[in-house]
Amino acid sequence: LFRFLVSSATTLLGFYLLYQFHPGFAIILPPNDPIMLRKLLFYSSLYVALFYLVFVEVPQNLAPLPTPEKPHFWGAVSMAFHIAANSLRKRKIRTFLTLLTVILSVTAFIAFISVTPGLVTIRSLWARKTSAINPSVSTDITKYLSYEYRELYDELLGNPTMAYLYKSRPLPRASTVDDEGWVNLYILRTVDGKREYGIQGMIAITPSLERYIIPLDSIIVKGRLMQDQEKDCILISDEASQVLDVGVNDYVVLCDSLSRREIMKLKVVGIFSSNDMEGLYDTTGRAYRTYSYRVAEITGDRISWQLVPSKGSRIIIANYKGVFWLNLKLSRIAIPANTLSEAEEIANSLAEYLDLGVSLAYQGKSFLISQLTGYRITGMTSIVPIAICYLIIANSMLTSIYERRREFSIFSALGLNPSHIKYLLITEAILLGLAGGGVGYLAGLSLANIIVRGKLLFGLKINITPMWATTSLVLSMLLMILSVIYPAEKASLQVVPSLERKWRFKGNIKKTYTGDLPSRVEAYLINDFISFVRKRIEAAFPPYALYLRSNTRVEEIKKEGLHRIDLIIDAEIISEISSSAEFRIICEKEIEKRFYKLKLNIKPISIAGGRYKWLVYSVTDEIRKAILAWQAIYKSKKRRFPWLSTNH
């Protein structure tokens, strides 16, 4: 009755706090629900049934006392929780401090960390290559409706300065293909009509703005970049200048490649390097050149086209004011910024409010800023004290293991194997996690709401969401269990029956040595044992190690009335004066026997002073640890599930 009253009072208090502070918890029992009393009766009946199952039915009927012949599952679980609870009660101060640590960590999880679903603005992990040096924000217009977003730019950013980049539209025309398979859109002709040069694409810019976005002056080898008011001026490549035999301030005629009719007369004010043009990349990471069609394959009357960046020598750069009436398309909009922080602010605004994928370019790097549906995490600085809390818990468990060595020995004498000891410690962690997690959960909800409603911490924004309020409790309990796994394994290694903790060599180790190992292996587990020890040795001393390396192999010997399996380890120290030895773990069993006896044979191959002694002790100690781990952890599992054995 006392347990029922205490449990009921605790549950009612927890439900009241959840009802007051947990967002969405009121859905379970809404105040104006006409069937609220029926729901309350149902929940009360469910609680009584669970209480009876846990405290009465399981201990008395479903969990009979385990025996060596038949260890009932529910009985073992009930015994583990009973022993763990008694152990926690005996160490009241330690239990209280550990419980307080758990409560504080869960409170920090709940109150000061918030995870909310929604739209999140992110930056790409890897930077794309760009020739831009000054900070700017740009959008690849090929993916978006240009005019609509240009109006939105003005509305959001307040009529910002924008650099427009126009490019010619590629056309797959077989009649204008040159000898190399490229499609020429235009023809540049000298004024006297004696020389011609094919042009694959045209770039149109606003010179004063574009030179800030992309360093076009750096690729000009002769002349200069045109001014904004010079509408009939262009830049041509060094190869075009050589073929046409024209220079700076000369005039050329732009003609249609299909009809050869004159389009307009243009003045050459600058000549750029073809190679430098091919190495120029826009703020979006794309090639700065235009794209052109090239013949990929001709099959009968059918031509397969390939859309690739144009050749740098076959491009001209013009002032958009002079060629706006040509068939050009808007390729990119760039917004120049004075500082990187200003560019980042513009990029985040465009990505957040216009749902655009924008490029943030500066110092030769271009990052994609976009908005995705994800989770927004705030209060990540609280991770540091939370991590400290769980390190304190792990340290407390390690200290507890040292203090409870005599208790573990008593458990071992009563028949508990190392796995049982490990599970007892994990059970204690579960009890502490449930108790401390529940109290910390309610304390965190209450503290967060008190801070928000009372405005106690100036500038601190706390956002309690139903998803995180539930996930944080599960996460804190999981971290509690994980922090105890290593101490639990250490405890299990302390209760290995009939296994010596230290091995000692008798005699001179620089000569061939053979000695019995203080362990034995069941016949049906021998293959698992060999495989386990071999993997541990290979992991500790891999064949490709730079100092101490090893190679392993297995030999099987069958004689009359005797079966023997040897695990051979060839270990070597790699240095100017090397030392090496052959370690042989001999597993030997008579035919009618159930167990394999273990021996260790060490045969020196090369000896170099103290290095050989260090080699022998290092490898032997790793063998000892491997056998110890097998006996303590893995052997009990194979006994309970013999069908998992590879030799069964």
C-alpha cells in the first residue's frame, strides 16, 4: 500500500507539472472535452494495472527464482533490479550525488537546448571555384524566373545595385559547323571583308559593375575594358586579333553566321588572353564562357550534339547597352557588397525570404547558400556542462567498481558470471536514468517556463517544443547508459574465475620458451576462440604497422587420439636493428576430452638487446588481454547461444 501511495502521488505530481508546462500535453486531457472523466478513469485503470504487473505479478508469478538449471528470464530481470536497487540504497551519498548530476544534465537538456523543425538556412560544405575576389551574392538565373525575382530583389533589399550578365543562346545548327565540329553563332569580319573569324558566343556586361564582380582587367593583354558609355566597343581574343590582323582601336564587322549579312560595326578596345578566359569562373562556380553546341557523333542523317563551354578564343565581350537587341539571355544577377559580413547578410536574406539558392563568392571561393526543411538547434553551448556531467557519472562508476571488488567476488562465488556483473551495473544506470531523468525532465520544463514567464535571464530565448521535450529525456537516458558501458566492462573483467591476472615467465626468454596458459576452451568454441584472438592480435599489431607488425596463420594437426590447432603469430620490430619472434598458441585436446588445453610457445628469430624483451612482453600481454576478454565477455554469450558457434 505504501508503494502504491508513493507511486501514485509521484505520478500525479508529474502529470500536473506536464499539464502546466509541457506544450501539447493538454491534448491528452483537454479541459472542455465532454468525455474527460471517462479518459481519466481509463488512464487510472491503466496505471493500476501496470503497477500490479510490475510490483506483484512479475515478482510473484512470472519471475520464479532462477536456478542454475533453468534461469528464468523474468526472474533474472527481477533479481537484477532488486540487487541494483539495494546497492544504490546502501550507498546513499554516492547515489544522491549521481542522481543530482543526472537531474542537472537532463534539466540542462530540457531548459537550455531547443530543437525545432522548420526551414533552416545552410551553407555548402565545399567551396566551388570562382575567379571572384571581392564579396558578392549572385543567383544562377537558369534555374529561376528572372524578371519575377528581380522585382523581389528590389522589394526585399531596397533597390540594390545589381550586375547583370547576359550570354548568347546556343543553337544546334548543322549549317554553321566549323571544321572542328563547333557551331558558330557569329562571324567577325574585317572592314575590307578579306578576313573572317568564327565566334561561338557573346558575353554582354555592364562594364563598371562587372569588373568589380569578376576581375576582367586581369585577362586583358592589350588595351582596356570599355566604359559604360562606349556602346559599340568590344573585347576580342588574342587568337582572333592575330587571325583578323586587327589591334586596339580597329573596327570589325559582326555578321550572322548563317546569312553572312552585317549586323553591326564594333570597335576593338581590348584584347584578352584565350587561355586566361578558359580559366575564368563565374561567381556561381560555372565557367564564365558561353556554352556552345559541338558535334558528338554523326550517324547517317542524324547528328548527336554535345553542349559544352565555348572555346575561350571564340568569344567576344560587349557592352550590353549596344547589343541588347540581339538574342541574348540573362544568365546571372550579382549583387556587389562592400564587406563579407554584408554579403553574408544579403545571401541569408535571399535564401530565407525568397527561397533561393544563392552563391556567396569571395577570395576565389563560392559557397551555395540555400534553405532546407530541417531542424534548428539553439543553446548548443549547454553541451559542455552536459558532457562534464556524464564524464562525472562515468568516473563515479569507475570509483564504485574499485570500492565494490569484494562485493563482485561474492557475486562470482554465488554463481554470477562476468556478463551478469556487467548487466547489474547497467541496471543501476537504468534506475538512475529513470529516476533522475524523470525528475530532471519535470525540473527542466518547470525551470524553462519560469525563466520565460518571469523574464529572469535577459536575452535568453527558450523554445520548448513537444518533439524535443520528449526526445531529450530519451537521449539523456541513453547517454547515461552509454557512460556506464566501459565501467561495466571493467567490472566484468575483475570477476573472471580461475584465471590469473598476470603472467610470469620462468627461465630465459631469449631462448625457446613453452609454458601452459591458465585457461582452457570448450571444444565447440575452439574456432570462435581462435578467430577472436587472431582478430585482436591483428588489430593490435597490423601487418602494415611502422614499428611492431605481425602476421598470423592457423595450422591444424591431427594425430591418433589427439587434435591440435596452432595460432601462429610472426611478430617483428621494424628498425635499424630488428627483433623478431614466433609466438605459437597451442590448443590441444584428446579425442574423448571436452576441453582444449592452451600452451604458449615462443621461438626467437632475431634478438637485438632489450628490444627483443620488449617485443616478447608486448605481444604476450596482448595475448593475455585477448584471452581475458574472451573468458569475461564473449564466452558466456556462446554458452547461452551455442548455435552461434562456427564449430557447432
